[in-house]
Amino acid sequence: MDEQTAKRTRRTPQQMVEDFDSKILKLNQELETIAAKRAASNEDFDKKETSVKGKIAALEQRKKDILAPKPPRKPRKTKKQKIQDLIKSASKAGLKPEEIAQRLGLDQPEE
């Protein structure tokens, strides 16, 4: 019978409103933490995205390098060809064969 005779405590509207306000405050704090987590994860995804884009750009550049024709190689010259080029350039400079031999320190047999 004690349970039936005990009066139920009733809360005032202000108390109920304070309870709702505290719940709203907690939920707003949760939203702020979720937003912070979202920003952090977005930064991580942005970093991953930029790294992947960088890899793609590097691969595209390698692809272009592979597909581009290589420049023609300069033909190698033999020792004889090099000597002939030197003699031609010396003769273009106005030197006579005797002067070239003299500058090289070669003795020419006189005929």
C-alpha cells in the first residue's frame, strides 16, 4: 500500500526544458566532433587523391617518353675521319700542308 499512497514527483516545465537543453547541447557537441572527424578524413582523402594524381601524371609522362621518337644518334667517326676533319679545318683557316706539318712537329722528307 505504500507504493499506491506515495505521490509521484512531477517536474515543472522549466525542469523539462532544461533536460531538453542539456540533451540538445550534448547532441551539438557530437555534431562538432563528427564534423572534426569528417574534416580530418577529408584531408586524408585529399592527400591520397593528390598522391594518386601525381602518380598518374608521372606515368603519363613516361608513356609520352616511350612513344616519342628518339633523336637520331650522331654517327661515330673513325680515327681517319677525325684526322681528315682536322686537316680540312686547318686548310680552311688558310694553312698550307707544310705549315700544318711544321706545327704538328712532323718532318717531311724533301723530294
